[in-house]
Amino acid sequence: MNESVTTIMIKDLTTLHPDDKVGRAAEIFKSKRIHHLPIVEGGDLVGLITTHDLWNRHIPPSDFEKIDIKDIMSKKLIKLTPEDKIGTAAELFLDNRFHALPVVDGSKIVGLITTFDVLRYMFKKEYPNPILFKDELDGDMDSLNR
């Protein structure tokens, strides 16, 4: 847990712009099987949208193309830096009950860490050669649902 979050964070991020429509986010959530999308403007992180944001606000799919992401994205974000430790991320997840933390260098997003990333990290430390773990069967860690 004392390793840098950079060792387990998602680096190849899909991002959206605040002026994109909610429908674009819904499409990405479904096609990429992810649950968190950083919102970036001019390279700077300005928000985050999640599947929970869509469902919790009871937005009917018929309205997805009418609503801008900036109108529903979370703007007050807790962020990590590349120097922060995995244990810090785990503590923030436990204390705040959310499931993703952007990793930023200044205002630029460099990664995202999820509760799944921390769980997978701990599992692999305890069970380096699992029998029934999808990563071992597929050989592709990034294909798992985040």
C-alpha cells in the first residue's frame, strides 16, 4: 500500500468535454464498460461524470441529447497526485464512499484510480498465481469492467 498510485492507475483515459451531451457519456459507459469519465477542458480536469450521476438524477434516455455534461458533472473533486500512495487512495475510498479518484499533475489529469484497481492490487499481492481470476484466463487486465 506504500507504492505510488501510478503503479496501478488507469493511464489510457477516455475523456469528454463539458459541452458534450450526456448521451455521449452514456454511449461510452455502455461500449467501454466503464463507470467514470473525467471531464477535461484545454487539458485541465474540470469535472467527473459517473454512471451513478446519470441514474441518480433520473434522467430519461430521451433527454440524454438535450443535457450538457457540465450540467450534471461533479465539479468538487478529491484528487490525488502521482506521488500519493495506494493506501491513501484506499483510505479516501473508505472515508468518502466513492469509487474513483483522478490523479493530476497540477491541473492536468494523468490517470484515474478506482476501487477496483485497489482491490485487484491487493488480490494480486495475496494471490500472485490465482486459478480463477479473469486476468489470468484472458491475459488482459484492462478488459475487466471498471
